[in-house]
Amino acid sequence: MARAAQLAQASEESVDFAIPSQALSEALTAFGRQAGLQVTVESELPAGRTAPAVNGTMTPSAALRMLLSGSGLTWAFLDDDTVALRRVEAGNDQMVLDPIMVEGSGTPATGDIGRQLAPYAGGQVARGGRSGILGNQDMMDAPFNVTAYTEDTIRLQQAETIGDVMENDPSVRTGYGFGNFSERFRIRGFDVYGEDVSVDGLYGNAPRQLVSMEMYERVEVTKGANAFLNGVGPGNSGVGGGINLVPKRAGDEPLTRLSGDLANNARAGAHVDFGRRFGKNDVFGLRVNVAHRDGETSIEDEERRMSLGSAAFDYRGEDTRVTLDIAAQEHRIDQGRPMVQVGTSLVPDAPDAETNYGRDWSYAEMDDRYVQARVEHDLFDRWTAHLAAGLRNMEEDGDYATPTINNLSGTATVGRMAVPREDSNRSIDAGIRGAFETGPVGHELTFGANRLETENRNSYDLALTNATINIYDPRQTARPGPGLVAGSLTDPPLVSESELQSTYIGDTLSIMDDMASLTVGLRNQEIEVRGYNRTTQAQTSYYSESALTPAVGLVVRPTEQFSLYGNYIEALEQGPTAPSTATNAGEIFAPHISEQFEIGTKLDFGTIGGSLALFQISKPSGLTDPATNLYSVDGEQRHRGVELTLFGEPVEGTRLIGGVAYTRAELVATAGGANDGNDAVGVPDLQANLGVEYDLPFLDRATIGARALYTAPQYLDAANSQEVPSWARLDLAARMTRTIDDRDVLFNLSVENVTNEAYWASAAGGYLTQGAPVTGKFSVSMDF
């Protein structure tokens, strides 16, 4: 009772409020900022609700009573700094009463577990996301550019992989990895490989090639260099940004959802999503997802099968919070349409959109399993320690067949390569975050250390003969027999080991009620890599280097609706080793440090928000001087760009998401200056995405939508002699919810590439990935 009385007293201190009428999620954010309170709420509760204006001097309880009037929501103070929203239990007609005082625990501002930011108006993106070691940050307060796509976006757009979600983002384009079917992302024109996708802020656990979305509730995209925020990933990419996956967690409301889906050529699937909270005050939570999908895709004769199961456990104690994620995912692709290499001086036209030049004997099979745990403990007032650890094991096998086009008529040679592979990763991160004041200056201090160990085992069987086909008339050919074999195909040998460890410290200093804040930080990263001979297992290479990567970020907020920001931050990649053909063969170089300068503005008008960013990223590269034959890191690639993003629900029932990104990707310094001033390979000047949804006024709970994508021409080679044409695509969608036997049933239809355009979607890596043909998806889901 004493605790409840203290909380009641804290809620009765009067505050000056000036909150305009706007979407409830935005009003709650403004309330929390003005009241100096942390507001926690399940993402779906405020969606679609509008709050009245609240102005004047009053207690937080009185302000909440006004904001939540008629919403069917009430609240509880969990501690001196935290208020939690929940549905009124007694029914829709019950009034919102005075706050219910409960014993329990909220997540303080120094913690991350349970502190998901609410969706923005329209529900397609959140108000912010994880800024690496700085934790979850509101978009208006972060000096970096993070977009968090919500569970509603993933589910309602029927996204199956990360690449499907990225079709909403103008700064990102997706292609295939080299020789396989992994999704390869380009953010601000630089690669992010599947190995460098993090899960709940931890590297090393995401499935390597393809990630199914059924077990994740958010996809967070950091745009720009991020070595200080996230450290070096095991795939040695991420100069232009990073991707973080947020596992699904049990909400306060019970969930049992059964979904079935159907796509082109009778490809069918089913998905069960189950969530419950239990125990005293619902401190324990469990979210289980099981899904399976199988059948022929919209590409002729290409078959894909996916199965997954995941269980996410969480505990919300008074001063301790725990999450535990266990997941298994399997993918099988038969006769998949591969990437294409080009051996001609010009780029051939793309074949018909549904044409499959994959071989009927080719396949890829991927099996990923991981377990990941995170613990947070509040040491004392506004100080929290965390520990996170993960284990992942992966097995891959396949026969890959990549064509190389030899002339504009489509004649190509096709080889064969079998690559059995096994990966084992172990990761750990520990740190402390605290908040305090020194006079008028507030501080949010974070420091800690992390370590990631990886082992890669693989072999290969490279055929010695090639088949000849035509990509426009791809008749089948016999499978080439065994060729050059390295390592055991049934028990792959150890090929490489890596140890990535770092220590970090950062502080965000704020003044004038957070009107201005300065983030400064430093990370010391150590990279150690060993290579081994597949046959003898003798060590053949060794790399051990370290580097310091600083960061500085500034945010100024003259008004609640407007903020200015800027940052200097670096990216880090393992340095090269001089090739055997160079005079200084074998020389090891320090890690590559890429530098980013960025300035921009962010807008938040309650129902519509967005950002405008200007950036420059300079990335060093290795080259061999043709005059001296010396290898050095004197090359440079520079990307200068402008990004405009918009999202929200500017008019009730009409939602927007998308933007425009312009990037001038220039090769500044190349070997002998031969390609100086040319465009970088696979980076279009212009990318644009725009999605619109409209709730039909004449048909209850029915929505139609459209999305347009445009990508400007890009080059396949550094000499800029091979130009890949621009492409544009249109997607359409419609959905409707109906109540059947007192249960809501969602019917969802979408058609991607409705005009069945044939186009080369990506030239990243110096090879071509063809865009998918017209693809229809239909799903039905019911909540029990």
C-alpha cells in the first residue's frame, strides 16, 4: 500500500501541458516528454485512435484522463517514472477512470526490453528504433537515421523475407548474393550481406541467406555508417547501413491467429501465431510461431519450400527483465532462377519475366537454428546492466548453376558448383547504461564490451565442363559430372575462424529539457581471422588488427514538431592483404575506415512525419599501381546523397509511406586513374518508392492500396561501358475484415509487378539479378 501511495503522489504533481489534437500514439509521446514519464503501450492499442487537445496546468492523471477519453484504454503507474496503458477489461462501454495503482515493474529509460516505441500514425513505421548500443530512441531525438517497419507492415503486405519489407524504403535495393540465393541489400549504395543482419541488437544469429518474417515483429533499418553503434559484423559489410530484426513478444492481450496463404501456381502455406501472458501480474510471456510454405513460384518451374518454428519467452520482473528466443528455419529451392554474369561489352535485355534459365538439377538447401538470451537488471535508480548471448548453427548444401552471357543473342555457358557449408557462431554483449545530471546538463552514459566468434567449414566440387544454353530459350542440359573437388563433401573441413571483439563508451549530453543534445562515443574494435587449408588443415593466413571508431551526433529541437540533426560516424571493414601478383604480396593492411558526414531535419506533425538527409560517405579501397606493381589502400569511392522520406496518415483513412533517394556514387581514386570520376558499380543515381493505402468510405473495414517503385540506370562495370536500364514497377493490393461467428477474419490480396515487367533489378557486385514476374498473393487469417 505504501508503494501505491507513493505512485499516486507522483502522479498528482501538476505539469504545464500543450498537446495538440493528433493521433493518440503521437499524443502519448508528447505527454511522456512533457510529463517526464516513460509511457509503455502495446503497439496495436493506440493504432487508428485520435486524441483531443490537452492544454493547461494539471496533473499527469488529469491529462491522461483527457487524452484517453472514449478510447477504451486505461493506465497504471508502474513506478515513479513509468505509466503503462492497457485496455479496459469490463467492456467498451466502461469509462476511463482514475489510474489503477499496481505493484509491478515497468522498463526504465535505461533499459531496452519492453521499450518498443509506439507505431507512428498509420501504423506502418514506428516512432523510432534501436540505435545500436544507445538503445531504442525516438526518431526526433536520435542523431542518426533509423526506420522501423512494424508488424502491421510485415503482415498486411504479406512480406515473406526482409527483401519484401525493404520494397518500402527508397534508400535500399535488394539483389542476390554471388552464386546463391541469399538476399543482398544495398543501403546508400553500399552492401549489407545476410551475415551482417542482427537479431535484437546481436550479430551472428540471423539466418545467412534468407530470413522468413513470420517470427519477427519489426525490421529496423539504420541508414549510414554505424561502426560505433553496432560494431563490425561477421560478413565484413555494412558501410552504408545495417538491419536489425526484432523478435515477436507476447502482448498484454491473448493472441491465437491462424493464417493460410496461396500464391501463383498453387504455392500454399499456413502460419500459426500464439501469444499469452501468465503468472502474477502477467510477468511471464510466451510467443510461438510455426509456419510452412511450399510450391512453385511465379517463375516457371522454380519451387521453394520454407518451414520455421520459433518460441520467444520473456519475463518482466520488478527490477529484472529477461528474453529467450529459440528458432529453427529451413529453406529448400529447386531449379531456382540464378544471378547472371555478363561476358559481353553491352548488357543484354532481360528475358520474359517468368522465364527460368536455372537448371532442373540445381538446388539449394539451408538449415538455420539459433538460441539467444538477453537479461537486464536495474542496479539502482536510472542505472541498468545488460547481458546478451547467442548461439547459431547453420548447414547449407546445393548444386549451383550460374550462366555467363556471351553475346546479345542470349547464348550463355553454365557451369556447376556444389558447396556444402557449415557455420557455427557464438556471440556475447555486456554493458551498463545510466542517466544522471551534472548541473544543468543531463547525461545518458553507456559502456560495455562484446565478442563474436565464428567458424566456417566448407568444401566445393567445381565441374570442369560447361553447358551451353540460351537465356531466352533455356532448354535443359545434363548435369556435369564431378570436377575439381576440395575438401570432403560429406564432412566439410574448417576453412576460417574469426574473433571480433570490442569495447565501447558513449554519452548523450542534453540541456534545456532535451531541446539540444550531443552524443559522443568511441569504440575500440579488434579483428582476428585465421584461414586453413581444406586438405591439410594447416593454417594458411592470419589477420590481426584493431581500430578506433569515434562518433559525434547533435540534435537541436526548436519545437516539438521539428528537429535538426547532424553526425560524424565511421564504418569499419577488415583490411585487405596484398595479392600474390603484387610486388608486396602478403602485406596485411589495417582495417578500412569509411567516414560519414550527415546533416538533416526530421518533421513530426502528428499525422504525418518524415526526414530530409544530406550525407557523404567516403570508403577506401585497395588497388595495384600499374607503374610500380605495388598494392596499397589508396583507392576511394565516395557517395554523396539526398534522402527524403515520408510516412503517416495525413488524412484519416489515407496512409502514405515512401520517399526519394538521390546518390552520386563516384570512383574518386582508381588504379592508374583509369576510372576516376566514373559511377560506382550497381548504384543508381535515383531510387523512389511510394505506397498509398485508402480505407473505402462505402465499405466497412475495407482497404485498397498501391505501391510504385522506380530505379534509375546503373552500371555493371567500373569503366561505365555496360549500362543496365532503369526500371519501374507497380503493385496493387486490397484487403477486407469481416466478422464471422464473432471472430474477425482478414481477407488479403496483393499483386506485385502487375504489368509483368521484365527487368534487371540489380547490378550490385558486377552481375545481374532479374526482378520477379507478376506475383499474386492471397491470404486469410482469423483470430481465435
